[in-house]
Amino acid sequence: MNRPAHTAAPDKVPPGDNGSAGRVTIVTGGASGMGLSVCHRLAASGDRVAVFDLDGVAAERAADELRSAGGTAMAFEVDVTDRGLIDEAVGKVRAAWGPVQVLVTSAGVFAFEPFTEISTDSWQRILDVNLNGTFHCIQSVIQDMIESGWGRIVTISSSSAQRGSPKMVHYTASKGAVIAMTKALAREYAQSGITVNTIPPSGIDTPMSRVSQAAGHLPDNATMARAIPVGYLGSGEDIAAACVFLCSEEARFITGQVLGVNGGAVI
């Protein structure tokens, strides 16, 4: 089947001959879990990947893995609540590779606490990382995309924000705000050649979920799998596959969307 002609304006042509090769990409929370899977998939597609993570040693290890697999990668120890550190790291990426073209915000924290026991410090910490951190990272790079007339942003939200999760009011509120921010940014920058979408994972086997299981906050994998229509838990690879698609030129007409990767769970 013949594809329709590309209708983007000439100044909004995607970077690389195939819309992905050599793009300058930043993944926050990229040293483990879903973020690491995203780094591997984007690097395998030809992106130059900067791994941002609070754990600098883990970030270096992740970058080493990407390079060993034939990719191009750098690592940065970055606390996404610190705008100065973010801007410094983004500046180094820009100086080495050029303007940032793709951003995936996977850095996040969670906590299980009854609502009446949530301290103001705990509330603020969750929002500082999950919401404010996402804001800082996007604002730090988006001017590059505006000037290039092309960009891809994918935020990682949560199905908890869609259905509500008891004892996670602060987490749910932060991720719900990420969804709202994603939609607003998508509309604001749609005519700048920038797409902004979010993935709210559910039923994914991750290091974070295993910590929650060990603490008794989540059921075991077998029990969780029985509640998922497809009958099994997803993996970081499933999130990464969706993310790579949203970052591609094939997804150029998709923006402001909430792409559930959840095995058919009803939200």
C-alpha cells in the first residue's frame, strides 16, 4: 500500500534519514527498570542516549551496557528535583551531541501511606520528583525542540492516576498531574512539530513492584497476573516498545494521548 505524502512543513523534517538515526535522546530514571529498557530500545534504534539517574554508578553501568551493545551513550548523575543539575547535564549533552530531540521522563518515586499519615514532607517529596521533576526536565530541553521544529516527549505516568490507589494519594495526585501536563503541552506545542504523550503502566514486573511485594503492599506476581485479561504481567520491554513507537516518525499524528500498556486491564 502506498503511504500518503508527508505533509509536515519543510522546517519540521524529522532528524535522520529514517526519523530516528542519531537523534539526541535523554531518558530520566534510565539506570533501572522501565527506564533502562527504554534506553536499550532507543539506543538499538540508533539514538544517542544520555542516561540520567539519581544513582550515578548505576547510570554509568547502564551507559556501559548500551555501548557494549553497539550503542552511543553517556551517563549523568542527576537529581530531577534540582533544576541546576538538570540544566548542567542537559548543557553537557547539548555540547557533545547537539540539540536534544527526544525526552523520556521515567524518573519517579512512590510510597504507601494512609492518607491521614502522609506528612507534608512526604507529600512534597513525591510531587517534587514525579511532577516537578518532569516539569523541570521538559522545560530544560523544549527550546531545543522548538528551534529544531521537531521533537518527541514521552512522560511515564501511572494507571493509579486513572483508577485511584488507596494509601497512595500523593503518588496518584502527582501522576494525575503528569497526565494533565502532558495533554496541555501537547496542545501548546502541536504546531511546533513536537508531540507529547504519556504511558501509564499497569501490571508491569519491575524492581519497584518487587520492593512493594516484599513489603506486603502488592500481591505476588501470580495473583496479579490473574487480574490481567492477557493472563501475565508485562515487562519493561513492553513499555519500551510503546515508547519507541511514540518517539518515532510513524507516530507523528499522535499527541496528547494516554497510551495504556496494561494487558487489557479495565481502568
